[in-house]
Amino acid sequence: DVSERFQVPTQEKGVKLEVESIPAWNVRGDDVALSQLFFNLVDNAVKFTPSGGRVRLSGTANGRTAQFVVEDSGTGISAEHLPRLFERFYRVDPSRQHSPGGTGLGLSICKSIVEAHGGSIAVESEIERGTRFLVTLPGAEAH
């Protein structure tokens, strides 16, 4: 459902939204919070991907966990910022401190949601090559 909410915004920005294989996965928890988790990740990916770029959503299930990936071909994040990225109020670019629509809380909220559901979140990024968020959640395949 999150990918459907981004169809129009990505088209308007000129960003290609690719949705690959996403496993039907049951997680015991708060569906609104989980939706917020993925909304925040996709929103950031779209926000930091220039026109002509792409945002890709994918996932795999493996026994008792599933891994969901949100990756973009955007501006990327330098390695020095990655260890602090999930801290409250941390912002990579100080010039964005007063930009509309951001408080520096989004990724810390994502981490809290993932951890409340017994999962984990990680990030990989390279400048000018993009960013990749990996969310691992316990659960079971939906039937």
C-alpha cells in the first residue's frame, strides 16, 4: 500500500518507482506503525533522488525473518554520517536544519518501530550512487 501512495509523487518528480518481489509476510505488531516505517523510508528515497533516478522496493523471506529493501539512485550519504543516521534530530546536511517538512526524527522513528517489532534496520550508501535501507522483521509467511 505504501508503494501505491508514491505512484503519483514519483511520476511528478520524474523518478521511476520499481516494486520487485515483496513477500506476503505477517508481522505481529502495529500495522499503522509498520506502514509509517516504510512510508518514511520511501519518502526519504524519493526526496533525495533527482529527476531521472529510481527508487526500488524489494524483499525476500527466509524462514522466520523477511528482509525488505528500499534503495535509491540518489545523492547518497557519506560514510562519516552513517553511524549517527538513526539518532534523534541528526541531520546529514546542516543547511537543511530549517527546511520545511523535516525534523531529523524520521529515521530514529523508523529504528524505534523496527526494534519494537523485534527487527533490525541497517543502511548502506555511497555518494552519487545512492542509499539502501535494509529492514529485517520476524514473522511468518502469509497464507
